[in-house]
Amino acid sequence: MTLCWNAVGVVVLAVAAIKAQSVALAGFGLDSVIEIGASTVVLWELADVERTRRRRALRMIGSAFVVLSVYLAVQSTLVLVIGFRPHHSALGITWTALTALVMFALARGKSKTGTALNNPVLKSEGRITMIDGILATAVLTGLILNALVGWWWADPVAGYVLLYYAIREARESLNH
């Protein structure tokens, strides 16, 4: 379910990010790519009956978040310094609202399954999905503030919220 949702989301977010020129939507799209990768890594790790892939799986997930962190730090800072004003995005608002709802439901299911199986990679994937829901909410807030109040800076600030969670998740995955 996560893979399918995020595969569609990457396309929707790419279109919305390009059209609105939004760093938050672009960052959230990249986060969706990482979510696809993380879900694939979890399936790969779960297929390993000898449990030799666990450490490598966590490092792969953590490394992807390091790349996302660098992108978000640079892009959000540039947008704020330059004073670039992203456009409004009804598509971005609709998609991020739906994504928040779906990700919170999926995160709960993954967490329960990971706990039942005592699997740290699946539990980590559940945290990533929960963060995806939180990030969707942060991006949604930035998009709404930009659209309704004209707070153009809310978009790159939402990028910094994504950055905080990306750094936190990278640290957690790489130190596990």
C-alpha cells in the first residue's frame, strides 16, 4: 500500500512542485522517493531468513535521509535568502491532506506489525511512515498559509521542518 501510494505521489508532487515552484512540495516528493526505497528495503530485509541484511538495510534508509537533508538545507535557505515566492497549489494542498491521512493509518499498522514480529527494520519503516504523515501536515500548513494569507516564507519553513525530521531519522537509522 505504501509503495503504491508513494509511487503515485511522486508523480503528483513533481507536477505540483514544478507548477507551484515549491521547495516544500519538491522536498516532500523526494521524501516519497525515500519512502518507496525504505519500503523496498524492508521487503528485502524481511525476505532474509538469516537476518544478515538488517544493519545494511538500516544504513541504506539512513543514507537516503542524509541526501534529503542536504537538499532541504540548501534549497530552503536559498529560497529564503533570495525571497522567492512560490505559487499556490490546489493540487499540492489536496494531495498532502490525503497523504497525511493515509500515512498516519499505514504507520499505525506497520508499528503494530513490527512490534508483533520484533523487527527493528519494520518498526523503523513505521516511524518513517509516521514522519511522512507529520511532514505532509507541515507541508500542508505551509501551502495553506501561502495560499490564504500570502505567507510565501511558510513554504521554505515547511522545508526546514522536513529537514529536522530527515536529520533525526538519518541519525536514528545510521546509529541503530
